[in-house]
Amino acid sequence: MIFTDVSFESNIGVTMEARTAVAGDFDNDGDQDVFIGATVGESILFENTGDGTFQDITNLSGIFISDQVRGSSWVDHDTDGFLDLYVGLLYEPNKLFKNNGDGTFVDVAQNINAAGPLTAGIIMGLGFIDYDRDGDQDLFITQDNNNGNILLRYEDYGAYMDVSAISQTDLDVMGMGVAFGDIDRDGFFDFYTTNLYENSLLLNSDSGFFSDISTSSGTEDIPGSMGWGTFFFDANNDGWVDIYNNNETAFGGVINSLMINQGDLTFNMLNYESGAVINNNGYGSAFSDFDKDGDLDMILVGHPSSSGSINLLRNDSDPQNWIIFQLSQQEQNIYGIGSTIELHHGNTRQLNFIGAGNGYCSQNTLDVHFGLGYETEVDSAVVIWPDGLTDVFTGLALNSYNILVKGNQNPLSVKTYPDPKEFELSAIYPNPFNSSTSISLLSFSTELIYMEIFNSIGEIIFDKKVIVTEKGSKTISLNFGNRSSGVYLIHLRSTQHSELKKITFIK
């Protein structure tokens, strides 16, 4: 797999003092827009135009922030179908920009008690999670300098309540990054924070109280560590979420750490032989199955070091079974940000979620991954959508990407294959479109390609064979005529490769 830097061609290659970037489809047009938070100077909101370029709409949007942005996240906090933007600030009250649905935003953080510390806060990491499983998005914030972590619970009356003390999450630590995951598979998300010195693992319960099991679980990391980016992920596909820490080695002298969940509330720290324990002098980090082989890879960003400042680590663990979900809500909050997903197999329940702002100044994939070990079938996937509605999906295919569409219990399964690719879907333009659009392919062979288009309930509305007679570029034109407005899925496949993209048809 080869990556090409298109920063300047896409108009997003600006020069600025920035630390965080988060992607979300705030205008519900089917593509990802980007907020870049500045540590010095003005932050920027880029709108994705759908043709491979971005437009700076900061002044039009009303999102005005100067200096000291740390964590940020997209969230539909009021479940109106439009993504709002939360921004954590150093020394200043945080901001929650409510999406008005017309491309503009207004800060409502202080109106609904979501601003965090109003004076001298030292905000670092943050993230939204439904920790009490009541169907809405709660907010957890880490602070530096022993100021205490903050847990804000969203209430039915449309505002947040500070439950840091009563939940026992207000540890006086030098907090940096934050991660959420169900380490004991009890159906509740547990919290992990990287700190200066020992890290913290907080075990959740059905009563809403957390227990600090950092020492007994073996997850404090090596004494003196300076942890930043962190995440829960199933590194070896055994069905138990593990922990990765991206450490600033030049500060604390401690390299990165990978801790493997033993399934008994303890973790085993791996060593250099894993290939993931490196000295990259880290800051941000994130995971994704970038090579589409069913296990989770990671990208690490840090200061200059002997390992470089950007590291892409491919997961080559021994094969075990897995399943990945892509969620679709059709016309609003299309990618389902804020959804909670339960996977049921046998007597086991695994838990995951979709967030758009994770770890420390980072964002993980919007795909939902579950390792299955040697399980050969799953019973169901339960999706609790951001508005609280629930769908139960059955007929799921292992070792595949399964597309789960809200309101439709028939998942679309897409098999994936390792590289080399036989083709690449390089662009769809325009998207959204009114009547017709064009698909641009880059073919690396003369293999026959099949194209299918699915509607919102998973029905095939169009299929054809695309005959490729020579390598290179090829354009396919589509005319939707009198079809209904909405989001559609284009599935292109050959014998060794498969790609899936969303398109939006607006009459």
C-alpha cells in the first residue's frame, strides 16, 4: 500500500501551530469535514467539497477560537441529527459549538454546564461516551497538574451534571490522554488515562461507581512514564481489548507500551519483539485496519526521534477470527458517531462505540472492530444509535466488513482481501449530486470489475460488469433519474479486491 501526500492539492495543507484534528460530517452531505485546533493562533474549520478539496469556512461558521486548543471531538449532544463540536482549552473554559443545521454554530457550553473548569483549568484529553448506558453522550475530561479528572453526565433536561466526585473518577493525577473500553465484558465502558508518572485504569460498574485498579491490573506503565496518546483495541483478535500507550520518551525516559488483556482484570506488558514497543517520542496515536486484513494497525505521531516522528505500524499477528461493522444512519449523522455497539456470541457480550475525537489530540477509525478468537459464529449485533433507538442485526458474516443501516436488519457483507489491489476507486464527483455523477477508477490490471449499488434498505438497485481492457484511469457515469433522494452504497469488487463508498442523491 502506497500513500501520497495531497495536502496542498486538497487546500488543507496550511501552515499553523496545530495539535489536534478531528473529522466529522457536520453538514450531512456524506463526506468528512475537518476541524484543526491551534495551539497558537486561529483554529480552522474545513468543509469537504466532495471533489477531493476542502474549503476554509471558519469565518462563515462562527467557530472562533484563538490559541491553546487541546482535545476536541464531534458529537451530536442533543440528538438533532447534526454533529456539534466540543473543544477543550488550556486555561480557559471549554466550548461546545452547537450545529444550527445551516453551516453555522453557536457556543452553548456554559448554558448547559459543559464548559468544564471556568478558571485556570488545565485540560488535556477528552472524549464522549455513554458510560452509564442510558442512551446519551456523557463527557470525560482529563486535567494536568493534579487538578482532578472531570466526568459530566448528560441529563434528560438537556444539560450536564458534574458527577466526578460521586463516580470516583476525579483522580488527582497529571492526566493527559483518555481511552474507553469494556475490559471485563460486563457491558459497561471502563476508563484509562495516561498521566505523567503512573497511568490510571478505572473499572466501571452497573451502579455508576468506578474503582481504581491501576496497580492490581498491571496497567500503570513503567515508573516515570510520560504518556500521551492511548487507546483500547483488540491487538490480537482474541476478543479482549488491550491497551496501547504512546509515550514521550525524551521527557520521561520510558518507551511505548502494549499491554495485553489476560481476561481476568490483569494485563501483560509485551516487549520489543512485538514490534509495537518503540521509541518514537510520542504524542498522538490512533488505530485502523488500514490494509483491510481484519486486524488493527496503528499510526503514531511524536517529536523527532531515532524511530522518526511518524510511524505506521502494520499488525501481523497470528490470524484469528474477526468482524468489522460500518454504520449508516442515512440522512443525518450519517456515520453514526455516538453509537454504542454490542456483539453477542454464545454467552459473551463485547462492547464498542464510535467516537470522533479520542486518546490525546487524535481520532480512531469510524469502523467498529471486534476480535473473535476461534469463535466460528456470532448471534447478533445490537446498535444503540445516538438518538437512543435500537436495532438488532443477525445473519452477520465473520472475517468481513458488515454494513449496518439504521432501520434495516439485513446487513450487507463485504469480503476484504489483502493487497495488492487490482483497482482503486479514486474519486466520485459530484457527491452529493442532483441527477448524475461520475466514478473515477484507477485500474492496476485488466481484471473484470463488478459494480453494485444498494439503497437504504440493502436492496440492489443496479449492477453491471465493468470491463477493463487496459491499466490506467477509467470513468463510469451514473444517472439516477427518478430514484428517491437519499444515501446509496456503491460496491465495486473483483476477484482479489473490494471497495465500498457512500453517495448522496438529492433531487
